[in-house]
Amino acid sequence: MFYIFASAAALAFAFGTFFTKGVTLRISIFKAIGPLFLLNAVFALPFIGTGPSWKLITGPVPYLHIIAALSSGLVAYILFSMVAKSTASVSSVAPAMAPAVVLLLSPIFLSSSISLIQILLVTLLMGVTLFPLRNSISGLNSAKTIVFMLIAALGNGAVTIIAKLLADENVGMPETFVARQVIAGLAFIVLFPPVGLKFRDFFELVRRSFFMAIGWMTSITAIQNGSPLVVQTFLATIPITVILIETVAYRRKPERAIIISAIFTALGIAALSLTV
């Protein structure tokens, strides 16, 4: 079942990433991040009463929430900076690299064993996902961009690991998601007050938050009920999906390498799923 949630998360994140460009074109990017985090939390309100009782001040839970919020905030800062200067595809590369982070951190923080075949499959999946992007994304060869992507990948991987650690503490999806979004949102509003936002900007913010909220909630559910490595590998398909969305939206023919990569990615995910 968690495969369905992981697939839904990848698709929702892809659309949310695509709509991020619209936000950066109309609104001062850093002023928009705080409201976006809080809007994400609003979409979780229908699920507040579901799952276990909240444990905001129990054991290590508050510290995990704070670390997750800091990681999410750092990733948002980097990705919005990248999208503002390039395309949505650029910011989508980080999720494709995050499986490697999860692969390295899982044995340390989750006491999970990783097999050689899983290492090979994750490496292969990262390769076939990133390969078509080498000519499709402007600025990918920039050293600064690559450093930004590595940091964002580390942040994405950390958020995934923390979601699983919170699940081990019997923290449900609503608390995991809402606490992170509210903490990060309030921090950004303090650092970058959303002064000057106009009512007409609201549509861009809500549209983007709708898809990102679905992506986060479904991915957290998948992580809590399945393998963080497999879930993160599903999310590695986001770059290819974003490029395909841009292809349709901007009416341009997809590159053959992207189509081939998409096929191999699907086959790789299927193979990786069988190893769990």
C-alpha cells in the first residue's frame, strides 16, 4: 500500500515544483516561503484528528520536530533561490540525489540493514534519473548550483529519516507534518516578513501549497508504513516528471534520453521494491 502513497507523493511534488516557478515570478521569493509553509499546514487540518495523540513535548519528539523544520527551511531557501534563477527542473534534482543520503543514514539512525543489491539499484536509479538532466537544465554545471543541490539532497534525506524516527516514537502523520510546517513557517515570517504580498498573489501560493501539502502528507504516510529508502527512490522520479510537465506546458518535444530514462527508472523502482 505504501507504494501507492509514494507514487502519489512523487506526482504531487512534481506539480508543486512546477508551480514554484510561478510563485517566484510574481512574488519576492523569501517573503513567500513563510506563508507557503503555513498554507501547507492548513491543508492538513482535515486530518488533525486522525492518528495517535500528539506528543509535542514527549521525549525526543520536540527536538526531532525542530531539526526537521530546520532541514525543511534550508531546503526551501536553496530550492527557491535556484528556481528564481533557472527553471523548476533545477530544484527537482535534489530529490533524485536524496536516496543516497537515506542509504548512508539508515543504518546509523534506523538500525536498518542495506544489502549490496539495494546499493547497486539505488546507484543505478540515481544515474538513470540524473543522466537526461545533464543537457536539460541550465546551470547544472555551475559549481555553486551543484553544492546547493548536494545540501538540498542532504536536507531531503534528513527529513525522510526524521519522519521514520518520529513514526518509531508513535507520532502520526498530522503531527509530523503540521509541526514541521508551522515551525518553519513562523521562522521564515520572522526572518522575512511577508510585507507587500497582494491578494492576487494568493492564487499562486494556494495552488503551489495544495500540491506540496499532498506530496508531504502522502510521502510521510508512505515512510511511516514502509521503507524510507524505497519511498525516497520513488521521489527520485520527480526531476523527470517535472521535465515532462514542462514539455507539455511549454509544448516542446521530450528528449529521447528522458523517455528512455523514465522507462529504466520505473523498472529500477520495481526491482528495488522486490528487495524490501
